[in-house]
Amino acid sequence: MAVNDTLEGTHKIIESAKEQEPRINPLVPSVNDFNQELTTLNLGPTHPATHGIFQNILQMDGERIISGVPTIGYIHRAFEKIAERRPFYQITPLTDRMNYCSSPINNMGWHMTVEKLLGVQVPKRAQYIRVILMELARITDHLICNGILGVDTGAFTGFLYLMDEREKVYEIYEEVSGARLTTNMGRVGGMERDFSDVAIAKLRAWLKTFPAVMAEFEKMFNRNRIFMDRVVDVGGISAERALNYGFTGPNLRAAGVDYDVRVMNPYSSYEDFEFEIPVGTKGDTYDRFMVRNEEIWQSLRIITQALENLPEGPYHADAPHYYLPPKQAVYKNMEALIYHFKIVMGEIEAPVGEVYHSVEGGNGELGFYLVSDGGRTPYRLHFRRPCFIYYQAYTEMVVGQTLSDAIVTLSSMNVIAGELDA
Amino acid sequence: MADQNESIPAQEAAAAQDPAAQKNAQLLSLLHGLFGEDTFTDVEEPYGLLTATTTRERIHDIIAGLQQDQQLQLNFLTTMCGMHFPEREGQELGMVYHLHSLTQNIRLRLKIFFPIADPVVPTLTDLYATANWMEREAFDFYGIIFTGHPNLIRILNVEDMDYHPMRREYALEDGTREDKTDLFFGR
């Protein structure tokens, strides 16, 4: 009886299947469905092509993007809150972790903000050393961005060439600060140590070898037909919209606005150096790529000038209240011990006031708005993170383009998740 | 500490020679001309950056007016952020706006303060596209409500968070711990 029941049941299923429209594969929508339905595509949060953790929910009409909803905050670490409980020198490691492709710029920007608040004058040699390190950081930042853009268009070779060069710059960082990626470099009042002979030798060697590699990279990409087809007129933004969106840095300059903090509000002796600000015309992915390439050459010019004219003298300010004394002196010298204790315990006297200082970061104007009530920690610290501000334009830039264009646009904007989410 | 014996005219003469102070004095007179003298209170120049406090009723008009003004061209919103001063009765919450003129290289800082019980501020998203996420951030951190904002939801924290973490009543350390007092280690 059980056997009969089963057979009858099977029979019914086969009969009902015959009544329906024949379909080759029920999982694949029919031709009619394509004309009527939009596809919702989850790009991210962990997608290998986004190089960071951010989600975009895209509405797709076939291959075209109709609209997008970006979600950020996946690696939010509440730096602004944490900074309200830390003495000034303990905030430097937080800045490392914002734009981790160019940590030294963040570090120096923070030190300069505190120096401005405290009224500390940094000697010329320290300023030049800072300029060299900041420009090295800018080069590594742009190397990553442009190398990855190559990878996203299918050209892996250039990326590998550039990674090799970035490695050499990291060795210079290591010589100067002991760290490679999150450098925690410099101190309030100057540098923690002078350039050693090894650091100078490594820098000179790198300055000799790097231009040839960079020239080869440019030769591979700049006029490459396949590459240009992928990036020209992709993800463009007009100068007017870019300004309205608060763009700064290479992304704004690619749109044709020559705003550079290093020139408009020079800090750390940038006025001593001769360099040019490259600008683009259309603000598309190709312009951003070319502006970054040219900025690498200009940074090399600055480094060469700074190294040739590196002044003699102390590498930190004579400000014992704020600058950590050398460890040897702490063990032997009473004053050094007292100052060491006061600084480490956060007992230094900070004036009441508010200060805004900005530096030209790898991605644009990196600003620090510091409100001090005279206490050991900032009362309020706000980071103006260029990535956070310009990433909101992403949706507008990719609507109407294809998914593969969206990937290269994201890549060329150089959105760094750490800086985006802080 | 400034020299107490120095006479006030001498200080004014010194200020007149300082180009940054001159620039700020010019900017302030232009602002007074545009929006009226009584619009701005607490005018200061901390570290050379002209800072003025105004009211939330006027802030939108002022920033719109500065954006349109051809002489100043203060049409770049560098950044804006919230603040919290619990001890200021009726003025607990604040917003700070940094404006920048890229053609003339003038910076201006505007502040508004308002009670925490009524944290409502007009949005700037109709003037600046960049204000969108900055205002969402201020809402997320401080619970400031921007009227007219197209999409005022949390941006960095999770959606189901039921407090605004940057307000000063939320201590960073676990409040139940007794082994870490603030006596020696900070506020």
C-alpha cells in the first residue's frame, strides 16, 4: 500500500509539472525578466577589489549603475573619543592608524598642531627632516594608489615594481623611527633622533635608483592603450562639484583646482623649496592617476633640495617642558628625570585655547581641530579626514557607469578605510 | 605672559603691523557690514584664525551669504564638528564650522551653541554637498538634529545604538571599575 501511495504521489507531481511553462533552468531568469527587473548588487563590505572594508549597495540595470547606497564605519575606532583621554604624545599612534599608507604625514601634522598650541619653535634641521619624511610618505601613498589602480585594470607588473620601491622607503622609516607602517615618528618639538649615516646612505641610494623604476612604470601605463581605454572619462567630476563636495588633494587638483596646503599655508619650511602643483582638466580617473604620478616627481624634487640644503644644528627644539629627554639623561640627571616624569604622566602645562592646523596629506587637507581647556588631554579633538569628506561623492561619480568603472574609480580616489572611519 | 606694562596703544600698533591681524580686522569689518554688528559675539583670534559665535537662527543665512559674496568668496566648507560643554547652562551643545576662501586664503571659524534639550540646527546640505556626512557624523556623535537633512541616520556607529557616545557623560573607561580612579590618570 505504501508503494502504491508513493507512485501515485510521483505521478501527480509529474502531471502538474507538465501544466507549467517549460523552462530550461529555473535559476536563470528568462529574457523578459531582464527588461523589467533591476538587480541589487552588494559590492562589499569585504570585496577584494575595494581594498578596504566598505559596502556599496548598488542598483544595477544590467551592467549600468542606477543608484548606490554607501555604508561606512566598519572599522570605526572612536579616535576622537579616545583622544579626549590621552595626553598629547599618546595621540600620535592614533594618527598612524588613520591613513596608514602615509603615517609620517599624520604624525607630523599632529606634532605641528600641538607645537602651534604650545608655541614651540622647531629648529630648521628638524623641519627639513620632517619635510623629507613627509614627502617620502606622499610618494609611498601615491605608489600604492597608482599601483593598485594598475592591478584593478588587470596589470599586476607595475604594482610589483612599485612595491619593491615602497619596501626601500620603509627601510628608511625603520632607520629613522624603528617602525615601518605605523611609524609613530617624531616628537612634539622635533624628531626623536637625528638622521643616522645609514639613513642618509639609504636615502641617497634610493634617490638614485627610484627615478628609473618610476619612469619605467610611467612608460608602461601613461600611454598604454588598454589602460587608457579603462580609465579615460571614467568617474569624472567637475571642479565646481568637487569643491562643493569638499575635495582636496590630488582628487581636487585632477579636477583643475590648484589648491595645495603646502603652498597656500606653508608649514615646516615648505616655502624654502621649489616645486610645482600638477593639475588635471577633467577630474576623471586618468587625471587622478597622472596627477599622482607627477606629484611623485615633484616630491622627489623637494626631497633632493631638502637633502642638499639640510642645515646643521639640533634636531629638536630646546623645550624641556614638552620634549622627552634622552633616556640616558633620565637615569643620570635630576632635571631630565623630572621632565620625563611630568611629560609621561601628562603633567605638562598646556594653554587654554583652540587651534586648527592642516597639512597636505596623501589624500588632501588633513586638519586637526584641537580645543584645549588647559588639562592634560585635549578637551575636544576633531580630525578633518579628507577620505571621509570626498568619499560621499562616490555615488554621484559612478552613477551611469559600469561596475568595472566603479571599481577603478574607487581605486583612483584612494579611499583608505582607516582614514574614512577613524 | 604678555608684558603688563605695555600700554594699550602700543599693543594696537603692534597688531596693526601684523598682517594676519590686519586681515582679520578687515574680514571682521566686512562681516559686520554684511550681517550687522550684533550678529557676532565672542569675537576672538586664537592663533590667528578669526573666530566668532553666532546663533542657530542666523547660521544658515550667514554661511549662504558668505558663499555668494564675491569679495570674500568664503565658499569652501573645510570641516564642521559638534562639541559638548555640560557645565554651560542652556548652551551645552555646539557646532563649529570652518570656512575657507581658496582664492583669498582667508579662514573663518563660526560657532553656534544651543541647549541640549533642544538640539535642533538648520542643515547646510542645500548649500554644500559635503555637509551631508559631516552632519550625519555630528548627529551620530552628539545627537544634534539637522532640520531638512535628506538622510539623517548614524554614519559611523551601528544603527541600533541608543545613545550619542561623544557626549561627555559617557566616560571612556568602564564606570563600574574602582581600581582605576581618575585621581592620577586623567579626567
